[in-house]
Amino acid sequence: MEPIIISGNTTTFTCLTCKVIFQNIEAQRIHYKQDWHKYNLKRKVAGLPSVTETEFNEKINKQIEENALANQIKTWNCEACKKIFNTENAYKNHEISKKHLENLKIYEFEQNIPTNIDEDDSSDLSDNNNETKEPKINWKKKFAEAQTEEEFNKVLDEKIKLSRKIEETECLFCDFKGQTFEEKMEHMTVEHSFFVPDVEYLSDLKGLINYLAEKIAIGNTCIYCERMFHSLEAIRKHMLAKGHTKISYEDGPDLEIGNFYDFSVLDDEMDEDGIETNNNGLTVTSEGTELILPSGAHVGHRDYKKYYNQNIHDNDESNSKALTTLTEKYKSLGYYEIGSSGMTIEKERLEKMKSARKELKNYLKKKQTMGQKNNDFYVPWGRNGVFKNVIIK
């Protein structure tokens, strides 16, 4: 800015942008460093008129007040639950939670305030909870407190009655429900990587899946690590989180699920099974309880007639169809592709099958001796399960 000579020796300095006059150059320099001058320069570039210092200060004060309101910490309190929330979204989500609704009823009852929750909504909520969740009961404690077999069976019956059953078309690991059993199996294979091991030797697919369903729903037990939980929801969360949506099968079939397999096709290769053959072409099993005719028919001892009358496996048409569909699905996913080391893998697998066949025979022999019916009274509870109402002779 150029100095302006007003009269005599008096010289003043001005700022044309802000339209002010200064008595000396030092005051002018200080003005140039102020926010007011910089603000007017920006307005000049934008083609806007300048503002006075008073107007500028008013704008600054207004902005400070707005920032203070924006930065002010606001909280949302829930009196019923005694909780404080920093965001409105968190508070709204809390308001629709089941825990809040329960606490709200108690709080309003204590305050003698009529509840504003619609009765129909609350009843629907209760019905939904009854459908999806079983009562929170410490079953481990109740079973441990049972002193007699009668008390144990009573607790077991109560557990079975209160447990939510998994339907035939419902996924074992989530709430998915298919139209058919085959659709349910495809879902578990694709979504949860669930495979039935050695499916080519499986004789009762639906029986195996139903057994696993009871183990999960009634026993609340993981089908892989055997860890027990208190509810169906808890065991499902565990299996999904840990990747335990599979059957424990590293060392061949466990006796727990061995009844659902049929390894008799391997008998021709199992010399160590102790099969004795006479000169007439008749074969006696190692247990000495069955005679195998040349036609392949089995002739059993009359002492075991009541066991032969039992229909151990339901090999109906629907089960065969489901097994065929599952086998084809596994083939399409490459389940049977062996690879370069396939011969070694297959040999090891067959050895496991032979060993499992031996154990299964011994196991079935012991069951017949004890007079235990296969599967009819077996309840999947823990790794070995429990038998109810079994009379040991």
C-alpha cells in the first residue's frame, strides 16, 4: 500500500481490501497478518464484498458455538438395564434386544407403570424362543446328582422331552431346511464341507445322519471332538467356529458309528479274521454263532433268534436313493480322486477297514451277550452314549 499524505507532514497508510486507515506502517503490517484481512482477501478473489471487523468477529463466534455443540458428548441412558450408550444406533439396537425387553417388563412392574409392549408381540417373541431354544438347565449337574438308575432314566427322559429335535430335512449345523433329505445333504456338503467317510461301505445313510442329529440336539455333543455344551445353539456355534463339521474318522470308523457301515465286502481279503472253512463249502464265523452257506445265506443259532428278528438297518428305497445321490455328489466334487500316491492311500484305508471290521465284530458279539438291542434304546450322550431301560441278563 502506498502512503497517503493528508496535510502538511502527516502521512497515513491504508488497506483498500478491508477499507481501513493506519497511522503508521507497523500497524499496517500487523493488520496484514490478521485472519480478518486474509478472510477479506479470499472474499475478494471470489468476487464478494469485504466485511467489517465486527462482522468477522460475529462469524467467528458463531462458528465456535456450533463446533462446541457438535463436539458436546451426548449419551443415551437405559434405566431398565442400567446402561449408558454413546451413540443413538447402539441405543436403538439395545432397545429391541431380548434382554432389554425382559428387563423393561421387570422395571415397569416395579415402577407400577403399564407396559407399552404389545402383548401379541411379546407372545410371538416367547413362542419363537420356545421353538429355537431349550430351557437353560444344567444337565451335567442333574445327571451327576442322579443316585439310582431310575433317577438317571427320569432325568434322561426329561432331557429328551425338552430338547428341540432336528428334522430330517434340517441341516445339522445351521437353521437351513431343504425340501428333501438329498437337498439337506447337498447343503451340508457345499456350505459346511461335511463328508460322510467311506460312503461306498455305508449301509444306512439316514440312520447315521439321524444318529448324529440326536447326538447334537439331545446330547449337545460335538461330533468331532466330543465336547459337550448346554444347548443346541451353543454346540452349533462351536462346530462352525472350530471347523468341527465333520466326523472323527482319522483312524478308521469308530465303534460308535460302525453299525451304520457294512465291510463284509472286504471279508475275502481278510484272512486274519479267523474264518474257518470245512470241506463241504460251509463257513463258520470266528464267533461261532453263524453258519454261512455256499449260496451266501447266513444260518444263525436259535438262541439268538430275537436278535435276528430285529431290523437293524432300514435299507428302504428312499435310503438307497439318498445314498446314490450322495455318492454321485461326492464324485462330482472329486472325493474319489486318489492322485499320484493313490495306491498307498488306498492300501492304508483298506487296512483301517479290516481293523475296524474286527473291532465291530467283537463289539456286536459283546452286545449280543449282554442282551442290548441295537440302536433302539441308545441315546447319544458323550462319546460312548448311554443305554436306557436296558436289562442285563
